[in-house]
Amino acid sequence: MPERTRPTAEEARRTAAEAWIWGHPLLADYRNLYAEAVDPADPRSAGGFGRFRHDAGPLAPAGADLVHSTARLDLRAEPWVLSVPATDRYHLLAVRDLDTVHAGFVGSGVTGREAGHHLVAGPGWTGPVPDGVSGVLRTATRLVGVLGRTHLAGPDDLPALRAVQEGYRLRPLSEFTDTAAPHPAEEPVWPVWREEETVTVEFLTLLDFLLRFFPVLDADRDLRARLAALGVDGGGEFEPAALSPELRAALEAGIADGRARLTEAAAATPRPAGLHGTRAELAADPLRRALAAHQDPYGLPDAQVWRRDPAADGPPDGSRHAYVLRFAPGQLPPARFFWSASLSGLPDGRFAENEIDRYAIGDRTPGILYDDDGGLTLYVAHRRPTDPKRAANWLPAPAGPFSVTLRLHGPDPSVLAGRWPLPRLTRDDGADG
């Protein structure tokens, strides 16, 4: 390795702060990648790269209206082909780079309802696109994640849901074309995930490992050059023990600066906040990427699923009040596919168990009743309303703080442009239950 001119302590601190923000999404994703593809003992493991793990049957979260399918791909040796079946059921499979930025989508509203084969190609691949491939998704990193979401109408719908999930298929390009496979990429020594190392100078050791899978992009060239001057260049030779005490202290201070900046930004940013996007949308905004990974590493861009919290004045509390969410006439959520309001308890974010096993309510909920003027009122309370109409539109809340998330799948352009008025969750002083 050529000799590098070491930066001053001040320069190193600034670089470490920027690198912690820029690299936070990579580490957040590696945490999940390690569980899903590297550690076979983890309950989230899919059994390695190129395999789907489907949340269905006993793995399906109670009350969920979307069920996940997750997979990881290693694109170093060759591209992979993602195949989907023909289905009228809402589904969306997102391909995400190692820094959680979205590289592309397959599914309803993007590639259509027909069966198709979609090539996922890593950086530098220039081979011919084979016959039968519907489209190409090009990634910026050599390790990527695939997260599918498939609509579930209820417990009785599970067999049909599983049939669609089983139609999701991943194959190396050579298998798809029935040609000789290329020489496999060398298996790296995957660092064991240790959460505590993300807040120390060991953060840079893990970042150095991950950079081997992330070629330098133009938007990152200056930061990557400064990181390389510190020995963090993807070569796997960064050694914290070799740092001088002064340089180590500067790097640790910079990491603390970056963490403080993200904490401050997160406190000022509502959840969910529409942070996710594609490389073209997020390349110039590393803090937004870090916020997206911090708040929800599996989130989607607003253009696919628009999510907002209708509570205006902090978390509501089911032990103190009942609430209403009222959609005025002509102002029902404009979604191409469907919309729902889901509820989860705080601080754990889990669905709150309730007597009717309802954890979300929306336009596909059987038996909901619209108002006489054509509007719709949802009743959010801990106790079941005694009035039958209120009970039909009841979204059960825990006896404590909770959050409500309104999701529009395939939002209308008016929503994305900010022209649709988001209704607010308000106290229901006239609650009967």
C-alpha cells in the first residue's frame, strides 16, 4: 500500500463525523444482512444469499395487511434474475443498495400484473441482456437486498398468499440462461455484528470492510478520498490499534459529533417522514439517507407507499382519551391500490392485542360504515364503542401511548404534491365507550 499523508486531528475529526453520517445506512443494513444471509442461527435467516424468507402462516404478523418476503443477493460474480408470477394481488418487491437507497421496483403499479423476469445487475456489469428478461435493475453496490410486500386480506387468505410468494424466484443469470457459471467470488470473512462497535472507532473497521462492495460514486468522491487518507478504502487494512493517541481521539470525537447530529435531526423529524428514495433523489443528502436508515431501514419512497402520522400533538394515549380520524366528503385517501390506518403501541411499536384482532382499518376492511354525507369517521379507543356504527369503524387502541400510521399504496399525484389534506387524529369528547 502506498504511503498516505495523514490528516491533521481537526481534519480527521471532520471526516469521521461526515463518515459516520454517510456510513450509518451501510452499517444499519449490514446489521440486517448479517442476520438474514450470514448467521444461520438467527431466526431471521433465509439460509444464505439468493434465497427468499417469506413471512406467512405462523410467521405472518397478527393483523398485518402486507406480508414480507426478504432476500439478499451477492452480485460480484454475476447478476441475478428476479422472477414474479402473474397476479392481480397487490405486490411490490423493492431492490435496495447496501446503503438502503432504492435501486428499483418490481410489482403492481411499476411493472404490472403480468409474470416477468427482471435482471438485477451490479456495478460494472456490461454483458448482454438475455431474451425473456422484462427489465434491468442496476445497482450501485455489489451486495443488495430484496424486500417484497404482498397483500394479505385476512387469515383465510393465507393459502392464496403463499401461492403468490412461492412464485417469487431468484436465480443466477447463468442458471436462467443455462450457461456455464462464472468463477465464484471469494467468500469474505464476514465480521460478526456487534452493535457496540458502531459507536467507537471500530465503526471505521466495519465501514472499511463494507466499502469493498461499494465502488466510489461521483457524489462521494471527496469523502471517499479523505477516508482513504485515513486507511479506510475497502482494502480491509484499517487497524485502530495502529492509530496514534491523538488521531484516535480525533476520530472518536468525530464519531460522537456525527451521532449527535443524527440524534438532533431525528428529534426534529416526524416519523414516518417520507425520507426514502432512489439514488437520484438522495445522492446529495447523506443526512436524509441516515435518517431513513435510522427511523425505518425498510421504508419505501412516498411514490410507492405514502405514510404519515395523523397525530398532531404528540403520541395519543388510550388510557386517557378516545379519538376520531375523520375523512371529509370527497377527501377519502386517494390511493390507486388501497389505503389503511394501522395502530401500534409505544414504545415497542408492536401491534396491540385486542378482542376483535383488528390492528388496521381501511378501504378493504369488511363492514366499515360511511357517514351519511359520504365521509368516513374512524373511532380509535381502548374500549369498544357501544354504538353499533362506531363499533363497525373501531380501531382498538392500547391502554397507553400509541401511534397511528396512515398508508396510501399507490398514492395519487395530488398526495405527493401536498394538495390532499391529511386529516388529524383528534380527541373524541363524545365517545360512548
